[in-house]
Amino acid sequence: IQVGSGGGGDVFGGDGGGCVWIEASDAVTLQGTITANGGNYSRFSAAHGGGGGAGGGILLSGASIAGGATAKLTADGGACMLGLCGGGGGGRIAVWLTLWERSRGRLLAGELPQWVVMSGSHSDYQGTTSVAPGAGDTNNGVPETGTIVFVTDVGQTGALMQVR
């Protein structure tokens, strides 16, 4: 999990999105909004070309997740408010459910254990998620959409990893 990079060009580029890391030993219940959005580039003079900041990262980890229609997770890229500069790329959202230490180690090493299920949504989370790129002039490149992943350990036993 990392913060988003700032918008390029000059000192007026949008700030990169932050990092939100929440670990719970039980259920994670979201009733509001968690954001790690990149900042917009809004310098008034087009002579100082810059760009929107990239979206940051959100990691939620717990035994389960619940979120109703009011729940919202966003790590969107910042926009170029002048139309003459590029937008920032979308960030990353990861929700780890009952993810045991052994499974975490394998995932971080690039493996996908057979007992781990990855998907773009989860039936217990009814809220919205967004990792949209920021709007901007496409002559400066098209920013990428970020990633959203719900990771569930469905068959492993052991102890949850402790964060130090």
C-alpha cells in the first residue's frame, strides 16, 4: 500500500492521494466515506503545465466486511482543471477478509494460493468503490484506472498476521 504520486510539470501539480490502512481483528463495518483521492491541478496559467495527482491506496483488513448503500471507498486520480494538462491515474483499493499470514506471504510473493478467492466485489459490501482516473487533456496521455480487489481466504486455518 502506497501513497499516490504528485502531478508532474511544476510545483503546482496536484498532490498525490494518501494512504489509509485499517486492520481489525473482527468485522470492518463502513457506514461513511474513506477517500485517498489525488489532488486537482488548478494553476490559472497554462504556461505552467502540470497534472493531477495519482490516487492513493486504501487497505481494509478484517474477518468480514459490511457496508450499506452509504458506504463509499474512493482513490480517484486528480483532474486537470484547465483542459491543457493530464489527469492523475486511479489508485488502489484492497479489502482482505480473513487473510491468514501464510496466504498474505504467498500473495505478496506473486502466488495465488488455491484457497484464496479474489474478485472485484463482495456480497457483504453494498457500498460504492471508485478508482477512476482524473480528467484532462488526452494529448498528454490517458491516465489509467486503478484497481479494486476483495481477497478472501476460504480454506486456511491459523492466526491472523499481527501488524507491528
